[in-house]
Amino acid sequence: MAPPTYTDYEPKDALARAAQGTLVVGTAGALLSAVQNSLAKQNLGGMGFITRTGGTIGIFAAMGGTYMFTKTATANLREKDDFINPALGGFLAGAIMGSRLRTLSAVLGYGSSLALAMGVFDYTGGSLKTIWKDVGLDEVSRKEMIRATRQRPVEELVSQIVETPMVHGPGYEERRKERLKEKYGIVVHG
């Protein structure tokens, strides 16, 4: 797959995006902290998600803000919006996550893992749905194509349907006459 081509770049506000990333990912961190608090064996109380497991909120907020700031600032400096920007942001955000373990190998490992994940995700289109869609087709054409390739002929469906008093397949009358003749000895004409 060839990398996409890029057009003229328009600078974006790095601080506003960093604040937005901090709020969004910090909220996700608060939810995760609340889940950690609720799964604890001892009763930590209602504020335990801030006092006991609140570090998760801070780490997540720092990761979100750092990722968005780095991604936007590098895009502004390079004047390109390509896959390298999310990779750099992912490296610094992953390094923050690895800093909880207080070893250089964790910082580099988490940083490079998140950099690889974010870079590949952006390089392949930035969406989990993109691999299933053909860029040249609109939604109606795509659904018609799926319907045409997966739809079975009516004759095939009818031949596989179990006959009921309401549903009859091809040749039903002949089979019915034969069955009546075998079971009851009645010959049906017409």
C-alpha cells in the first residue's frame, strides 16, 4: 500500500487540542479508576477512585494531553499531516505510561509499542472500517454488490425449504399423489 499523498497543510492550535485530549482521556482514566476502585477487595469508599486509584486519572490525562500536543505540534513544525506525527505522539504518551514502572526499558518499550500502534493505525487510514470499504463505491453501490454476491436464487431456496401445509416446493402435486396412492391406495386425478 503506497502512502497517501498530502496537500497544503493548515496549522492547528496545539494547546487547544492538548486540553481537549487531556479532558477526554482523563475522563476515560476516571472511569477506569472507578472500575479499579469497585473491584478492590477492601471497601475504599466513594472517594477511593480519587484517593486510592487516582493515579490512573493523572497518567491517562497526561498521556492524552501529551499525545495530542505532540501530534499537533510536530504536524505544525513539519507542515505535514502524516503517520509520523501520531507515532511521535504515541511514543511520548507510551513513555509516560511506562514511567509508572520506573525503569528505562519500560519507558522505551511502552513508548515504542504505542508509537508503532498509532503510526500503523494512522498509516492504514485511521479507521477500523477502512479495510472493508472500497474507496470508489458509495454506500448504495456497496450494498448492491454485497447483495448480488451473497443472494441465493429463489429456486435453490425453495428446494431446500421443508414442505408445510402452506409452503409447497416444485413437484409437490406429483409427490402428493404418489404419497396418497402408497399410503391409502387412493388415486387422485387432475
